[in-house]
Amino acid sequence: MKKNIQNHFSGNFVTFYGKYLPNFQKIGGDEFKVICPFHEDKKPSFNFDNNSGKFYCFGCGKKGDIFHFYAKINGMDTRRDFGKVLKGIADDFGIPWEQQKPKMVKAYDYTNTNGDLIFQVCRMEPKDFRQRRPDGKGGFIWNLKGIDPVIYRLPEVVKADEILIVEGEKDCDNLAKLVFAATCNPMGAKKWRNKYGEYLKGKRVVLIPDNDNEGKEHMAQVGASLKGQTANLKLIQLPGLPSKGDVSDFISGFKSTEEAAERLSILIENAKPYQPPKTYTIEDAILTTKQVCELPIATRKCYLHPWLKEDSINLITGWAGYGKTWFAQGIADSVTKGEPFGPWECEVSVPVLFLDGEMSLQDTQERIFSLMLNTERENRFYFYSDAYANQLGLQRAHLANEKWRSKIKQILTTRKIKLFIIDNLASLASGLDENSKKDYDPINQWFLELRFAGISTLMLHHTNKDGGQRGTSAREDNIDISILLKRPNDYVTEDGARFIASFKKQRVSTKYLHLISNIEFKLIEDESKYHIWTYRNVKAETKREVLKLLDEGLEQKFIAETLGVSKGRVSQIVKQAKKDGHISAKGRLTQSAFTEFSE
């Protein structure tokens, strides 16, 4: 199957990488570059070869082929999950998948100190490993029943003074070609047995882990087992390895075995004594308040100051037709361009994915043009139309579909999306009992997963008949900000998208409350038929108008009637103005009041 996949993309690997990494650029010949999905990459540093399919990132050093790439973006291991990697690529590109009968491609002999065969570890194709033992009749039995396992290449191990411990038999054989004595245990990572240390007593031992968490955990297990038994114990981290790479990858990076052996010898010579990694328990996570404050935590960035923050979960509710979608698209527009939206400054610009679950493709295009969302912004504003996806024959987007959630998370991570806007919960979670906490819990947990992955979410939802949030209150359990869009008292149908953004739940410093206090937004059409946003602080405007009319000599009851507010509200404003020194003893505005109006 591996060959089938390679042949499918032969000489045209741009079709493979283009599916997962859009907006690549040709840099000459068969070479292309694109933003790297494996690290924070401002300028394209991820290069791939259209002819061979090999990739290399000049920013983070990751390298490999299409199988390494697919495994990496899906959190797989090319050794342990290679069959899944093959099937995943085949499914993504419609490559016919034929279940292959396992075929043995290599047998590794495990012998006693005299070289007599005890058992074999067999490498199979599709990639897998199985064990077998001699049956005494010239054949094999496919199990290790009654066998006392030993480490690989045992005769060389007992004779050598210095032993390299790696993870796989292939690595040991490749090191032997460089004239190093090397060994590993059977059955793979984290299967080391304490008794294996008997063969290594008094020897110099070097641990060489594979470049992944499992490899590091394996060597930590080996190191703990050998503590106090060896004459000297070192660990080296091989430079330049791809993710999940091993010593064989390191060796293949040199022009000759002599060059590889020389470089490895230098690394071993300069390696420091092995120090076991720090292991943590729940006790380590319990800190005093002083210790918590001393933790080195990066400052939380604001996409729109002071409320839309990184790693946050946000909700916007409102009646149908109030302008939730317009509002959210305006927010996305500002965040991707790094410009203010209303009174909120954009502190940092980030990529956004807008998921639309109900509009027709025609309506989507019209809105994009009217809001000028199609302007160039270095491919930072992405749009997923469920209507268009349905035209392509794709399954409907649905938040309750675990497979769909997993795929979207992968896309968000790969494209380094930092703000994910979901429009709206009703259309993208249809069929669920929205009053059931149990039904919503998996979705709620997924939003937490996105938060921990550094992705903020902004959900749009309809209000209930009383104007509150519709459905289970569990939806707001982990929410940082909840905004309710309300119609102004003087609203008329001709106003279109005009509403007051009222913050019902907020985690904002009190010194910034004036920036989230009943902001009225209105979408207006300019002479070019484009739509632009205007805004005003309702409370500030009301206060300003009340004081101006008071200065003109109107009584409070007439001011209330004129402005359409309650007499109590007018009385409250006047009382506060007197306290602040904005009204003189004669009932006229002071200079401080005029200064405030002019700001």
C-alpha cells in the first residue's frame, strides 16, 4: 500500500501537501515553500520537493516524507501507527485501499551469549512486529511461550566495554556497521526489564532516545533500571532529527559511515552524565498562592481589548435577525487586519476561521463583498461554508460528531488558527436536546481542548422567548464572555443591523468596564454600497444629553420625556454630576463638565 500511495503522488507531491498546507509558493525547480505547521512561523520556512515528496523546515528543523508529515499532523507514530497513516492518506485522497496479508520482510535473531538462536522478532509488511521461537524441527512457533527474553546482539554486548542502547533492532544493526556495540530490548518502547541490566554491569552505557515522547519515556525507564549498575551512564540527544526520528535517520544524514561514526563519537565523548528526568505527582501541582504568582506565565494577549482574549471561550446571543452574523464577521475582519472594532483596539492580529452553518453560498458571497472581507490580508481570514461543503458531497458539519470535531481541530492547529467563530449553535448541533447537560458535555469538553491548544472560540446562539440564552445553562459553565445583543428602544425596521452589545458575563478588569458598558453598534451603507460600522457608548451619550438639556434650563421630567429614558435615570445622572462637580450651585454646567464633553 505504501508503494501505491507513493506512485499516486509520484512527481506531483504538491497535490498531497496542498490539501493540508494551502497558499504555498513555488521557489524554483521542484521546490515549494509554505508557512510551517509545526512551529510559530511568520515567514514561510517549510520547504517540500514536488518530485520526491521530502520536506524540511529551516525554522524548526522538522524533516521527513509524506508519511512522517501525515503522522505528525494527526498525532500518530510512523512506527506504531503506520497502518493507520497509510489508510488515512488513502481515505483522504480516494486511493483504493486493499487489506494486505502480512508478509515478513526481516527477521532479527535474538541469541544467547554463545550465539545460539532463542527467538526472532519479525518485521512485517504492512509495518508490524511479531515474535516467533524455534519449534526444534526446523520451523517456528509464533509466540514466546516458555522463552526467557534477552537483549539484542547479546554476544557483542558481553564482549564490549561501551554499549549504546537504542529503541529498535534496525538501529542496532546500523550502528554495528559503524563499529559500535549496540543493543535494544524486544517488543519495543517501555518494555525494558530490570534483569537486562545484568549484561551491562560495570560497562560504559550511552542512552540514545528516539525523538518523541515515547522514546524519551523509554530511555527514562532504562536509565532508572540501570542506576548504580554501570561504570558510566550517559544520554545524548541527536541533533537535527525529524519528529519521531531515530539514530538511523541521524546516520542517513551523512555522506559516509565514517563521517557519521566520527560525529557520533564526538557526541558521546562530550555527553554529560545521565540525569534522570524530574517526575511529577499531584503533590507538585499544589502550590502556595505566592508560588503560583511566581510561576513564569506569559502575558495573555487580547485580540480585541479588553474582552476578546487568547485561550478564551465566548458566546454571543440575540434574536434571529438582530445582526449576530454581521457582528461576528466584523470582529473577524478587525482581528485579521489588526484594526480596531468599535471602541476595542486590536492588540494582536491572528488568523480566524469562520464556520457558517446556515447561510446559502449566495448570501455568503454578498456579505463578504459588502463588508470588503475579500481584501488581501496574507490569508488570515478563512471561511467554511457548510452549504458549499455540502455541494462538494461532504458530510454536514456537526459539533456532536466526534470524528468531525477531531478533523476540525487538526485543521485549526495545522493552519495556526487562533480564533474559531461558530455560526451558529442551533444549526451546527441539530438533533441534540439543547436543554440536556449530558448531550452538550462532549462539545463543552471540546471547547476546553481548543482552549488548552491555544485556540479561542466565539459561538453565536439564539435567545429564548424571554430574551435569555436558549438551552442548558451548562453551555456557559466555561465561558469567559457572554454578550447579549439587544434592540435600542427607538429601533425601527429601516435601521437594519443596529443593536446594543450588553455584556452579561465578563472577566474584565473593573478599570475597563467603560469599554464594555452598553455599546451601540450600527451597520450603515456608504456611497460605494459597502457596509461600515459605527458605534457609541449608550450610557455616556445619555449622560451627555441629559446634562446639556439641564444646562439649557429644562426640568428633569421634560428631559426624561425628550430622551425617552426614565425620570429615575435622569435623577441618577444629575445626582452623580453634582457629586463629580459637573453642576454648579446654580444648576449650570461647570468647566469640568464641558471638558469631559469635549473628550
